[in-house]
Amino acid sequence: MLSALQQHAGAGRAAAGTRAARPPLLAPAPAAPAARRASAGARARPAPRRRPAAVERDDPQPAAPGGAAGDGDAAAAASAADAAAAAAADRGELEGALRRAVAAEDYPEAARLKQLLDEAMGQDPLVVLKRQLDAAVEEERYQDAARLRDQLRELRERLRPAGGGGAVPTSSDTVTAGIRVRVQSVYVPAQSVPTNRQYFFAYRVTISNESKAVVMLKSRHWIITDGEGHVDHVRGPGVVGEQPVLQPGSRFSYESACPLRTPGGKMEGSYQMVSLDDVTGEWGEAIDVQIGAFGLSQEDGGGGGGGGGGGGGDGAA
């Protein structure tokens, strides 16, 4: 019996060997190595990538004058201006939220917003160009520094508000329905850090009631425009925590402040006031008292002055 089993096992191995040696009927022909490499290369080749704008390169090269390169430079500058405008809008929203958080004494939220603002500044093409320019000067790469200076100047020109005209005077004097509003602004170097694009401005407001009615200041609305054209609106009750009542012939003065990320800008707005009804003794007719536009300029520095009628630093009171 053992011999029969050994003979049966040997026959099975022989049959298996015969089956393994038989070539498959539908086996594909092997591809040539060169063809396989070409096919793999066609599949692996990535899509062409757009060359980044000149302002975003860490190792900027001098731009070629004229021709197609000049057209490319113009497109890159326009793209950088769009990116800078978008970054300015994002930073403007963060700065507005930061001012409101500080005014509400929500300091944890203010700290969070400050960190987000610092990160946003690092993405701003204007800030990137300025840092690259400073590095080029420090490393004595003067050819690069000259080119970066020109790029920075062109980008700032592109971001300048249309129809901006000349500089806005740093004071204004406006009368609405017998209510006179005088404002004078001043740059405060001690509270400013230009290297971080932080410019601090103080302003003094004097409100004089030249009408025959008793009026009360209920709320305020400021429109703040920085040097890059970004507009921020600040609204709130009263001014510096008060809703002053002005008798005919009286006045009220206060001081407040406004931080900007540019060395210049302007402010304007209005006070919402109500007048006292002599018959009913109730506050009646609402008056929008205009605040004439006045400039904020780094050139008019000298520090903040003492207060009268209240002081503030809540960012546009």
C-alpha cells in the first residue's frame, strides 16, 4: 500500500509540473522598456504651474525692461495690488473688532484678535515688500533694494484712493442747525510703532451749542479712512462714556484717539442729537450734526494734550 501511495503522489507532482510549464493562452506581449518609461512619464507629468508674482519671491530677480516681460511685470503689480487691497480689508475688519474688544474690556478676545492681526500683516504684500527692502539694504544688495523700492512705490500708488487730491487738513470746523463741531488731530509718536505699521493719533473735539434749544448728544458715527483707502465705521452711544446735555451758549470738549496701520488717513462722521421740547419738556426732534473731515498725518506729530470734559482711547469716540 505504501508503494502505491508513493506512485500516486509522484504522478500528481508530474501533472502539476506539466500544467505549470504550459504557457498561458492569452498572456500579453511584454512592453518594451522605453515604451513603459514613456507611458509612465506621460502619466506622472504634473500640470504646468503659474509662476508666482515678483513680490512673492524670496529671491527676487531684476525685472527685464520692456516687451513681454514688461507686460508680465504690470500684471504681477496689478495682482499684488489686488492682494494688498484684500489683505487691507481683512486687517481692517480685524482692527475694527480689536478696537471694539478693547472698548468692551474683553481682553482675552482682544489678545486673540491681536494675534490674528499679526498673522494677517505677514500676508500683506506691502509688508512683505517692505521687509524684503529692509533686508536688501541691510545685506548691501543695493540693486535689489532699488528695484524693491520701485515696486513698493508703484504698489502704494496703485492702492491710493482715486481722486484723493491733496492732503486733508488736520482740523475741521462745521456747523449744523446751530451746533458747531471743531476738531484738531495730532500724531502721537510715543504710542506709535511704525516698523509694525502702528500709528497712533489723538484728536480733540469741541462741541458748541450756538442754537436756542437745549440738545443732548445721544450717539456717534465715525467714518475712518486710512492711507490705503480702507474704510472703517465706528458707532456707539454718546462720547467717552457720556451723553452730554448742552444748554444754549454752552460747549463740551473731549479727547480721544484712533490707531491706524498707515502714516496718514482721515476721519469724518456725525453726532446724533435730540433737542428738548419747551412745551412738553421731552426730548423730541432728532438732529444729525455733521463732523467735517479732518486729516490724520504723521507729519503733524507732537504728542497728545490734556483733556477737557473727558478723555478717551477707545478708538474713535
